[in-house]
Amino acid sequence: MTWGALIGLGLAAYALKAVGPLLAGHRPVRPGAAQVLELVAPALLAGLIMVQTFGGDHRIVLDARAPALGVAALLVWRRAPFLVVVLCAAATAALLRSLG
Amino acid sequence: MSLLVFTGASQFAVVGVLGAGGAVAAALAPALLLAARNALYGLALVPVLRGRLPVRAAQAQLIIDESTAMARAQDDPELARRAFLATGLSVFVCWNVGTLAGAALGGALGDPRSLGLDAMFPAAFLALLAPQLGRPGARTAAIWGGAIALALVPVARIGVPVLAAVVGVLPATVELRRRARRAAP
């Protein structure tokens, strides 16, 4: 990988991040628009969770990550602390993988 | 690379394609698709990231999955801004220290999957999503976003499914409109 390509990627990645805050950051956000923007994060987060749990190489995979997410969901529902949720999910996946 | 790009998924995409013998151009396309997600995060963070232009410009580099999720989990804008900065900066430092350590240690570590490390991310994002579901329309947005992303996994390029999840905002917006109309006679 050349330095040119690396710097280009860095600039492009930064430009994408900066679009929102730089263009809209100095104006007050309209309440209607704010309500819609509030919905972007949950939609993307849910997509991210699904892809990282069931995503494989161009197919849907059911492996130790799914029960780990189930454990995480149970703990979130029981209002367990963030660190407990994350560590228990990792431990579930690790345990299932060591067994099978 | 970690200092300049600071978009983990994009970096892994580039290294994955190059490592498999792909061309630089072929490696950049999925990386940019993955980075495009951050543009949407930037929009979601508009109410949080205030301040003068240079301040906002510097903060923008810290926009990633984790800092966005932590910021959006807070209802108070000031708390959200602090959560964003704390998460963004700590991930930035750890990510770059980790990159150095990884380069130095190389293959000495075992398979991260056997430690269940890959299962930590969806669990963390779930914990961050849950408190947001009480907001109007958020549940609909999340269900649609998750379903759309999952449906696209087998057919779309890497990076596209998460990006497409934003379409889940549409049915949620429709629901909000309908609810508002019903409330106002």
C-alpha cells in the first residue's frame, strides 16, 4: 500500500465524518429534524448488532456469537452494568467454542 | 494508518483485501463504504457536537461506532458531549497503542475468537442501544434497521448492510407523523 493511497483514504474517511458537524454545527437544529436524526443511531446500531452477530462471508452464520448476544440481551434486560454485559457475552462465546 | 484513518472496520477491510492479493483500488472501495457510515453518525451527532469550527473539526475525527453509541445513550446534551469525547479519545489512544503492540508482538497471541472477543462488540452495542429504545419511534427504527441489515448480508458487499440500516428511519418517521396527527385533532 502506497503512502498516497493511505493518505487519500485518511482524508476521505475524515471528510465523511466531518460533513455533519461542519456544515450544520453552527445552526440550531429544528425540532422536527432533530427527532428524525435521533432515529439514525438506533437504526444503525441495530444493523451493526445484526451484522456483527450473524454476518459471515456473504452469508448468515449461526455460531457462538448468537447465544452470546442472547446472554447479553438477558443481562441488559436485568439492568446489569455495561462491563458485566460485555464480559459475560465474551465468556459465553469463548466457553461454547472451547466445548465444541 | 490507525492515526490517519481511525476507522477500524475500514482498516480491516483494506488489510483483508490487500492481504488476499487484491489491488489497492479494490481495497479502497469497501473501506470507503465502511467509512460512509461515519457520515451518518456525524449527522446523528449534530445536536451533540457544538462549538467553534476548529473545535468541531477536531472532534469529527473521533466519530466512530463506539463514541457515537456512547453519546447517543445520554439524554442530556452536555453529558452526551462528554461521553463522546471520553469514548472517542480513549478509543483513539488504545487503538493506536494496540496497533503498535500488535505490530511488535505479531502472531504471539492466540486466535481472538477463542477468547470470544468478537462477541463483545454486538453485546456492547446492544447495551448502548437498549436505553435509546424508549424514545418515540426508536423501536421501529431499530427493528427495521436490524432486519434490513440482516437481509442484505448474503447479497451486498461488506459495509453496505450496516449503511442500509439507516433506511429503518423511514418507517419510524412515518409512524411518528401518524402519531402526531392522531394527537392533534
